[in-house]
Amino acid sequence: MVIKAHPEELTDRWRNSVLTIFDLILIHWPTGDNIGTYRALEDALNEGKCRAIGLSNFNSQQFSQIIEECDVRPAVNQIETHIMWQQKRMHKFLSKNDCIHESWSPFSSGSFNMFNDETVLDIANNHDKTPAQIILRFLIQNDIVVIPKSSSKDRMKENLDVFDFDLNRDEIFRIRNLDKNQSYCNWPYSMQYEAVNP
Ligand SMILES: NC(=O)c1ccc[n+]([C@@H]2O[C@H](COP(=O)([O-])OP(=O)(O)OC[C@H]3O[C@@H](n4cnc5c(N)ncnc54)[C@H](OP(=O)(O)O)[C@@H]3O)[C@@H](O)[C@H]2O)c1
């Protein structure tokens, strides 16, 4: 269940929610008051309203400001990540800071024609898997959490069926080389800091 709310709305959302405790609450994107917003999440955590708190769409500079000025280390930073923008430097940065790198739009929402990429198709053929499964497996093997979206029950099953095979080192290397450091949507603009400093 995903609920999007502004900090001042959070209390009402909690009061009216059927859930008594949330697993994870994220700031969806940086605001004019990142510290104040994150402190509201820290309060929620301290009051037992959620189990973990984190960020989304925070670049490394914005993330650093949070860990310098706040008390609770973000559990997650959910950022655009797929085979055409692999966020390699950000991944190292987040790992060093004990923060889970979560990919939004692991299929770049259908952009870049990645299901027809020759390298991906070739590797899919090696494993008798689909291109989508190869893309998800690559991200998972690189310790990136994925949240693919599908409106089809069959594709949801397909996207879950990625834990019975491993990509080998050569396959990982080949997919790593597909990286263009390129967003499919250029949103939010502040994340371009990571695209130009890969
Ligand atoms: N934090 C943020 O700012 C942010 C921003 C964007 C997105 N997100 C989140 O990220 C998640 C996924 O994002 P997304 O929907 O933008 O992109 P996505 O998961 O990269 O792509 C979804 C597209 O891929 C297709 N697809 C899914 N599985 C497939 C498969 N096995 N084979 C072929 N096509 C497949 C879907 O079509 P069908 O539906 O027809 O299967 C849909 O068109 C969502 O939970 C979204 O809320 C977060």
C-alpha cells in the first residue's frame, strides 16, 4: 500500500488509516525543507507509527545533508535505476552509508526499447528467460531492490520468477556496458547531478 502525503497531512493520514503501523515511509522527492520533513518522519518512527523511514529522489548531496543534520539514517533511497541508468556511483555511495538502493521504474517505464536490446535478448536466450526477467535479475544481483509495475497478472508472475537462475560474470559485464547514465524522464532535475557525475 502506498500513501503519498505532505508532512502536515501525515498525522491525519495516520489517524484515518486502517493500518496501525506502516513498514516504511519515504519522502517522495526533495522539498524546500528536507530537514524539517525528515524530522517529521523521525517523529513518526520514534512514536512507533512506522518501522522504517527513508528517502526517494535524493541526490548524494541532498542525502549527505540528511545524515549530517538528522539522527536516523535513511533505510532506503528510491531512485530511478535501470540498465540504461545504472547509478553505479550512487550505489557505492548508498552502500557506504548503509542505505538500501531501491530502483523505481526498473524497466524505465517502457522507454529505451530495452526489451528488444540485442545483448539482453541474447542473455535471455541463454537462460530461457524473458528480457524483463534478465533486467530484473541484473539489478537484484547488483544488490538493488526492484519494484516493477505491471497491470497484467501473467507479467507480475513473470517478474517474480527471477530467483532460480544466476547471470554469470560475463553477462553482468555485458549488461554493465549498456549503461548510458541517462534518465528516461529527467525528473526530478536535481538527480541530474548524479547523471553528470557518474
Ligand atoms: N519514487 C518515485 O518518484 C517514482 C517515480 C516513478 C515510478 N515509481 C514507482 O516505480 C514503480 C514502477 O514504475 P513504472 O511503472 O514507472 O515503471 P516500470 O516498472 O519500469 O515499467 C512499467 C511498464 O513495464 C511494463 N511491464 C511490466 N512487466 C513487464 C514484463 N514482464 N514484460 C514486458 N513489459 C512489462 C508494464 O506494462 P503492463 O502494465 O502492460 O505489464 C508497464 O508499461 C511503481 O511502483 C511506481 O510507483 C516511483
